[in-house]
Amino acid sequence: MPEVGVEGQEKIRSSTVLVIGAGGLGGSLLQYLVAAGVGKIGLVEADVVEGSNLHRQILFTHQDIGQSKGAIAKAVLNRLNPDVEIQHYNERFSIKNAYTLVQSYDIVVDGSDNFPTRYLVNDACVLLGKPFISGAVHRFEGQVVLLGLPDGPCYRCLYPKPPTPGLVANCAEEGVLGAVAGVIGGLMATETLRFLLGLHAPKGGELLQVDLKTFRFAKFVFSKNTACLLCGEAPEIFDLLENYEAFCGIPEQIAKVVTPAELHDWKIEGIDYFMLDVREPEEYAAGNMGGHLIPSGQLTNRLDELMQYRNKRVVVHCKSGGRSREATKLLLDAGFTDVWDIKGGFLAYLAFYHALDAFGKSTP
Ligand SMILES: [Zn+2]
């Protein structure tokens, strides 16, 4: 291709890209970046493979369920192109590691599925002067945009305020067509390569919006918002925020917290508790801990079912801890006296039993 050539290949080969998440977006995104021969890819991923996600997380198979997503992704990608160096960071992208991680790469590609991470990626990148690509999917729709270039807009220029929690559900709750995540991940890879080859819009800010229900692509061009609190003319943000969840309106943890390991001990000690699972029926069918199922959206109207446990120990979980935090708050507000949130949710439970199995000690 004339746009790439030997010189372009060399540019790609000498580039480093930090990818956040090996999930639905990360799947196709990582495969194309690795196939294109990017020199080094950093992958930030702390989750384990979960059965209910396999329809959109194409790097993984049924045999990988319960195992580290990052470790499996690295092995699969190494087979695809052994010349690409892949560094797996088995940690969540957080205020503790954001600067160090972003600093070490040429560009950041955000394949996360939540607003606190998107704002954190934005702030870390803008404060360090690093470009980044933001992508998102929802049902049949998605979007991709390159941000954080000199004189170009940032995520806060486009979205000064995070959406009201509850109005926006995550992929697990609302669902996403797997192929749509693949398309958006592919577009993110394309935009990354366009950037590495110098074929991008000089200031970025070209947002490609995709609606695959109606088969429509639309391009919106954004410029820097002079009133942006981070990159505008009179900025007020000079460092990372202390709490991105709070900034996005996600409630503080007020219930007591129990880890899967502690819960395992409760079982052995014969401590009695009632378990409530607030995920969706499809997630429950794909794998569960035997809890009583009431999806988080129905909890307010179905509290009657739980009133007999009002003075008993109630343990609540969802997939990773977001919905259960809301649910435990609701139960405590309704007068329940002994409410516990399982730390890390069903994913942490799977990881715990996977580790136990590895030592041949137990199965759930
Ligand atoms: Zn801005």
C-alpha cells in the first residue's frame, strides 16, 4: 500500500501502544495491532475469562473460563505474531498506576467499559501530553475518537459531565451484539494505525459514530472547548482526581464487604447467610453461586420476597461489584440489618475457586 510502504512498516514496528482492557473492544483491536506488527503492546487487564462474555470476547474459549484474561490474550497474540512484544499488566488502570503506564507508551487505546476509567484515561493522557483513542459500544451502536493531540479536544471537551448513573448501564446489563464490539475494536485499531502512520486529522477530534441497526456511519468533528476544565483557557484540573467513581456519581461502599475467601470460610464454619444475586437471568444461566436471583432493576419492586431475611445475614453479589453496591445500599435503606457485598462479585468468586483448584483443594 502506498500509504504504508517500508517506511510506514518501520514506523509501526518502532511504536508502542498501551491497550486498556482485553474484552469486547480489546479482542479485535489487539489482534489487528499485533497482526500489523506494532513493536510493543502494553495490556492492562486484571479480570478473568467469564462464560457470559464469550460472544464478544473473541480471544477466549470455553476452556479459558476462570483464567486470567491478560495471560490468555498474551499467549494467543504471541502465536499470531511472535515478533510483537506484549507486556501484560495484571492490575486495574487506576490513579495509582495511570501516570507510570501512560508515560511509557506512544499512544493509549481505551477499550474499557466504564466512565470512571474513560475520564481517568483522559486526564492522565492530557496531563502527560499523550494522545489516546476512546471507544465505546452499546447494543448496536458504538463510537471511536482520537483525542489528546496538541490543540485538539479531549474527552472532557466532548463530555464535560459524566452521565447520570443508572441511565447508562454497562455491557453486562444492557447487552451488546458481539460483532458490533468487533467492528468498533477494528475501527480503534484502524485509527491507531492511522495515527502511527501520520494519516490522522492533525488535531484529532473526528468522532465516528456507528449505528449497525440502521447501517449508518456518521462523522462529527470536534475542536477544543475553550471552557474545558482540563485543557481549556482557564483550567481548574491540574492533577488526577482522587476518586473517579465519586466524580461519576457512583455511590460509596456503605455495606460490609466479604471476599470470596472469607465466604468460603463462613461455609466451612457453618455461618448461615442468604445469598442474593442481582445480575440478569442470562448471566445467571451462564454460571452462578446458587444465590436467589433478582435483577438489580427489579429489586425495588420485589423487596417483599426478601423481607423474611431483614434481620438475617444477607450476602449480595453481581458480576464485578457495581450493581451489588447499589443493591446493598437499597437493602440498608430499606432497614436490612446485616448486609454484605461480595468483593469483586462473581468474577472474583471464579478467580478464587480457580486458584483453589490449581492447588487441588476444592471445587465450588
Ligand atoms: Zn478538554
